[in-house]
Amino acid sequence: MRIIIDTNIIISGLFFNGLPKKLLSELDELKFEICVNEEIFDEYTKKINQKILKPKYHLDKELRKKLFSNLQHFEIKSDLKVCRDPDDDKFINCAIDAKAIYIVSGDNDLLTIKNFAGIEIVTAREFYGKYLA
């Protein structure tokens, strides 16, 4: 199953304990394909590098290595304008290009959409409860 994971879930999972970390740790074992495009991958990298510079944050390097080695990269083809925050459109466009069926997010600008073109937009808790609990 192909899914898109919003950057806020990636950052929470890589730097903090809690459900996002548990979700990222278990996804690989269950044959989920985490899909990204160049914009999403660049955002992941930028946000991770910003956090690393702050000594109070600790990066789970093993989880990052595992996660990044399993990302499925897709070319950017779609250019839809759907979200009230235009910066979030990249997640919907990637989901369309990758034919993903879920976007896992903690961002209200995405979560208020709930469903777009057959793509469900859910919280980490909702996704975890449905597939990993």
C-alpha cells in the first residue's frame, strides 16, 4: 500500500518518542510504501537539518536511515491547487502521482480536506489504529 507521510509526522517520529515514532518504526515491517517527490524529500531533509542544529533535539539516526532507504521516489507531474496552505499541495500532488491511498498528517490544513480524489487524509493515530494496532 502506498502512503504519503507529512513532514510533521517525520520530524515527530525522528526526534521524539510517541505514536509517530512507533508508526515510522513499524511501517517498514508491514510492506507499506512511503512515497515522496523531490519537493517532499527536500522538505524532510531541510527540517531534519534544522532540528539537528539545536542541541536539545536528538535524532534517531537508525530510524532515519531505515526510513530514508525505503522511500519510493516519484516524479512530479501533478500541479493541483487544493489546500488552503499552498505549501501542502505537494503532498496531495505526490499522492496522485504515486497512486497512494493515504496521506498521514498532523496538519489541519490537510486534515480538514479529509478525502480528495479517493485519497484519505488521516492523523497518525487514525492510521495506526486502522493498520498497525
